[in-house]
Amino acid sequence: MAKIEMVINEAYRNLENFITALPEEFPKSGETIYSGRNTIKVFNVDGKQLNVKFFKKPLFINQIAYATFRKSKAKRSYLYAFKLKERGFHTPDPVAFMELKICNLLKHSLYISIHEEFDGIMRELQRGPLEGREDLLRQFAIYTAQLHDKMVLHLDYSSGNILYKKNEDRYTFYLVDLNRMTFDKPIDINTACFNFRRLWGSDEMISFIVKEYAKARNLDEEICLRKTFEYRKKFWDTYTKQHPGVLPYMD
């Protein structure tokens, strides 16, 4: 028997009719902006742009786990968005999440947030020089240090999940893809350096980021650099084997 469970942010209760109809409307309407492991569409509803992420059907063992003791990816995304905001960090406003279950097994989940336009994404560092980007990288390093000081750890801290808006010489960073995060656990130098491993950019760029980060957290710069590049090499050696032709930096 099919069952739908959902939670709506009270600030967006006026969108309840649209959200309730999403399981039926998602396949046939909306603008697709990403189609891969999961699907992301944008919908225009009552003058608001909504970003809807439709998580793919999980493996059977995970259907049981999500239905019993583990929160679905959509639910975690929703809850973690509030946690981020409570700590003073930015992410698109959480609107709702929805879980679709059959015989009490999770089949699909959806996360709905406000769709925002950004000035840039950190993945753009895959190309181009360091020169002229020093302010962006310095502010990003300090932002990351602030996250870690407040014990916020994005476990998929990859450049595609870090976006920014620019106002004159000031950058404001936003995190997305929030379903894998931890909060309120101290972040030591090993965890911090490991967290940098997925970032795109040249060795020169990564060195610049790590040095600024070490300064901001009063950590040993040389140890940070050594550990970061050890973790980075292991990650990208594996990644490039799985994705031939894709490199963290392409001059």
C-alpha cells in the first residue's frame, strides 16, 4: 500500500497544494537542470522558483533502513539546512521534504528548496590561473575555517556543492547537497585536511587555500599542506581511473 509522508516549512505553507501534487507532477512538468544519479527540476509556483531534488530509488536493503532507523536523504537535507542556518551559514531556504513508501519501504524521497541564482561555483577553478582569484580563495579558506570552528562538516565538500554570490569585493558562500553532514563534533587537523581532498583546482590554488585556512585556525601550515596533498592524491588517483579524462585541474 502506497503512503506519502511530508513535512512543510511553516513559512511556505501556502505551497502545500503544489507540494502534495509533486509525486504526480514531477515526471511531466518542471525544467530539468540536472539528470544523473538523482534528478533536479525547477518549478515556478506563485512567483517563486522552487528547486526539487528527486532522489533515485534506493537499494532494497536501504529501503528497509530508511523506513526503520535511518533518515532518508531528503529528510536529512531538510533538517541539515535548518542546522546550517541556525549556525549562521547559508543554503537555499528549505521548503519541504517528502517520502514515498510502499509496504512501509522507502521508494523515493524529494527535497524542495527555494531556487537561487548564483554568481559562481567553486568548480570553475578547474580551469584558469590563480592570479586574480586570490580574494575568492582567501575568503573561501576563511569560510571553511569558520565552518570547522563551529563544528560543521560537509562530508561531500566538493566544488560542485559550494556556490557563491559576490557583492563588490565580498563573497557569500552557500552549501548544497546537504544529506551527508555532521554537526557538533570537533574537527581536528586530519579531518580538516581530508575534507579538502575533493576540491577542484591546481596544486597552486589548493596550496593557497590550505595556507590561508591554516592561518585562520592557527594550525601548522606545513603539516596541513602535507596531509591535504596526501589525501588529495589518493582521492583523485581513484577518481580519474573511474572517470577517464577528468582531472581536478585542466589548464
